[in-house]
Amino acid sequence: MAKRKNVIEVIESSGNVFADLGFPSPDRERLKAKLMLEIYRAIKDRQLTQVAAGEILGIAQPHVSALMNGRSGNYAVGRLFEFLNALGCDVEIAVRPKSPYAVDGRTSVVVDP
């Protein structure tokens, strides 16, 4: 009896998983995900407990847990900036002309090593 081969369809990503999944504001969701990753790293680098992080951020421990697990809840991008500032991170916003190769402008997060 011949083995049955499973065929897996592969679709190339657009580079933004939130766009690929059909989110209504994929650029904003991607930005929030990157900011939450930096919040996670700042908390881990400072070896803070979630309770201590919550005190610094002014939110309850369950909300810190949600952030640490990639759930931004209803936090706006500006509020995530405030969290990073409270954790001792500088946040810089740069506005410049779009690339001549781009159709629309873009939003990105650049993290210094």
C-alpha cells in the first residue's frame, strides 16, 4: 500500500503577521507587540517581580501578567511608551520622509542593542 503524502500549502508572509491574519489595524498591532516585548525585556533585565513591576507601572499584577504574556488589552501605544519610561527606557519617535520605494508611510520600532 502506498503512503499518502500530505500537501501543505505555503503562502509567503507580507512581513506583518497581523496583516496576514486580517487584523483591522495591523501596523498598530505590530507596533504594540514590539513595545510589549521591550516592556517584557525591561522587567526581566531588572529582575522585577510582577508585583514590583505593577507598582512601578501603576497597574495591578494581573495586568502585568497579561503584558508579560503578550496581551496588550486596551492599552494605547502612548500608554506603552509611558510604561517603558517608568521602567527606565528612553522612547524616541522619529518622523522622516517615506522611502521613494514605498507606496505608503510606515511605522517601525528600532531597538538599540
